[in-house]
Amino acid sequence: MLKTAQKEFWFIVGSQHLYGKEALAEVKAHAQTMTDALNESGILPYPLVLQDLAVNADTITNMMKEVNYRDEVAGVITWMHTFSPAKMWIRGTKLLQKPLLHLATQFNESIPWETIDMDFMNLNQSAHGDREYGFINARLNKQNKIVVGYWERPEVQQQIAQWMDVAAAYNESFNIKVARFGDNMRNVGVTEGDKIEAQIQFGWTVDYFGIGDLVQYVNAVTEEEINDLFAEYADAYEFVYGDYSAEDWESSVKVQASYEIAIKRFLDEGGYGAFTTNFEDLYGMKQLPGLAVQRLMAQGYGFAGEGDWKTAALDRLLKVMSHNQSTGFMEDYTYELAPGRESVLQSHMLEVDPTLAVNKPKLIVSPLGIGNREDPARLVFDGKQGEGVVVSMADFGTHYKLLINEVSAFEPEVPAPNLPVARVLWNIKPNFQEGVKAWIENGGGHHTVLSLNLTTDQIVSYAKLVNLEYVIIK
């Protein structure tokens, strides 16, 4: 289960003293009604907390300072109930260091033509207030999100919910720590990157550990712990012994159980939410971690193979954003080029994320042609279908770039009885030829994170928050 800190969002409603105490009391009552209804909708993933009315510069500035100070506050949602002069917002908005959403709505859905008068017009002038407030955010280059529509409509609430997930991930990004067990795979270009710049721009901390550091944890795992975890495997997966004796098969699986326990313990003690392994760095280990990595990804830890810390951190980030739903590390493997069926087979040596599984995984043991170690255990399954996004981050020396490709994943129709790894298949948008060409032209890597839960809009919202160049292929 993915574990993150509890978050909330502050709801700040704009107005001004010009309208008088009676009008402001009505504004506050409307704001409270909206807050309660949005929290009770069941759509928002985090609670909304109403604050004092934003009626002067000091109040606004103090609230924004408090937002920055409070770790539990992930961002701010503003609504201009009336006209709220924008110069009041300048200082506070400049100081705000957390995500901002401007909800362009009004309390009433329709204009009451039979009763409308100037009192109503003055009190309900969100259209007026939106333009004034929007101008100052644009002038300050705030990169805030704007959601437009009537606040009671589910589609509007869904947009707010999706942005909340982005904002929560943005805050979590500054807490992401990646443990690298071993270095990058030798002679591979896309797994390299500037770790200092990544920490400055994204908040990611990347630390190296020798394999011996992990082996000490593996050696400390008890037989009782291994047996207890093996029993969990029996409940969760279909055991497939293949050509192995039950004794040899079980022995191999229990090696992975010891790795799962040891890696998790290592990560949790150090506060790491993501990690990498490398089949070229296995000194002192019997197997390349396979099943162990898959199980940890299913629990919400970010991962990437071959020492690719950028993708591991990105995986953790998108798992937070998606609540660990159908989101995981991927690698491009081979093409299907038959006319009308063009697609890409995604997999990895062992480590395909079970959050993407459409069927009950099979637990198998099979040789691994690289790494020169014992036959490792892994989960084998087929991937889900659904609309999604594939994301990859590249370091171009002068800057980072995010590649975003929209895809349609589909369930495999033909069995692959000799394939000893999980598989995910997708169609590339706008079509195979244009999508592959654009990905290659823009320097997209072979390591990616796939999400069937997130949208391009959410990924772009995050990129804007961290001033990250991005390319959309769709």
C-alpha cells in the first residue's frame, strides 16, 4: 500500500470590504456551503479547508505565508466570489511556494432573471473578479491551474480532484529519495543524468550504495520471516513449478522473499521511496532481484532497472499522483509491425509492475541470460487495457526534458507460453509511425513510466510547476 503524508488544501475566497458586512457574511456562507458540498461529494481525494475571506493585502499575504509553513497544506484553491482588486494579491501570490488553482465558477448556476437587481449583481460578480484575478496571476507568471465551470458538476469536481493529485505529488517530489544499489549500467546513455540539478529542480535526492550494504540486510533476514512471506505468496499467486523440483523452485522463490524483506527494510530505515538495481552489480547476491522488486513496486515504491535513478524517481512521483493505480516502470522491447496491428511490446528482464496486471499473476522460476547468477523467480501476467500516458525524462546536458506520449493499452489476444516475463502491449498515438518517429526525434529513452490512471493534462501541470520542458505526442 502506498504511504504518503496526510494532505489538505486551503480554500481562499476573494472579495473586498467595499460591499459591507452583510454582503461579506453572505459570501462566507456561500463559501462554507461550497466547501461542505465539495468535501461530501466523494470525488475530491483530499479535504478542502475554508479560510478567512481574502478582503485585503495583509490577510492574503499572511494566509500564503502560513500555507508555505504548514507541511500538511499541499496547495491553494481560490474563488473570486466578487470583485477582489488584484493589487491586494500581489505580495501573497509572489510568496506562495505551493500549487495554486483558480476555480472560475460562481455560487449560482443560472441568472435569476425575474429577481435580479444590482444587489445581486454586486454580490455575484465572479466573471468580473475572475478577469481581475487572472490578470495578476498571468502577470506574475504563476503557472497556476484554471478550472472553469459550475462547481456542483461532477466533471468540474473531477478536474479539481486531478489537480489535487498533481499538487500532492509536487509536494512529495521534494521528499523523494532514491537508493541506487550499484551504479548505472555501463555504456548506456539514457540512464545518466545530473543529480544535483535534479535535486535543485525537482527535489529528488539520489544516493549510491554498494551491493555489500544491501547484502548485510539480506543476511540478517530470518528463516521465520522468509517462511511467513512465502505463505503470503501462496495466497496471492498461482505457483507454476515448470521443470523445477518443488524443492529447487521453493528455494529460488525464498531467495526473492529474503530480498523483498531486506530491500524494504533498507528503504524504510533510510526514508527512501524509490530504488534501482543493476544486473552488472550483483556481488554477493545469488539472483537479480525480480519478484522482490515487483512486490515492492506494487506497494508503491518507485523503481527502474540498470541504475536509472531518473525513471525510478519519476515512477515514485507518478505513483503518488495516481494513488499507485495502474502505474509502473516500463521498457520498450519489440515491435509488432503487421499492417493494421502495429504496436509495442513492453516488458523487462523481470521487473514488470503488478499494478498493471489484468489477471492473477503466475509465480515462476526461469533462467536469466544475463548477470551470471542463479535462476530468479518472477511474476508473469498480461497487462490491462485502457487509455494512458507514457512518460520519460531525459537529461540533455543543458536541461531536462519530459516526453509524454498518449497510448491505448490492450490485452494480448495470443498466448506466449515461452515468454518468462510479464507483458504489456499498447498502440501509440497519433499512430505508430508518427508516434515512434516523434519519440526518437525528441530523444525519448527506452525506460518509461506508464500510467493508465493519469492524463496528459496532469503531467503537463506538474511540468509547469517545476519549470520542466515537455513534449506531447498524441
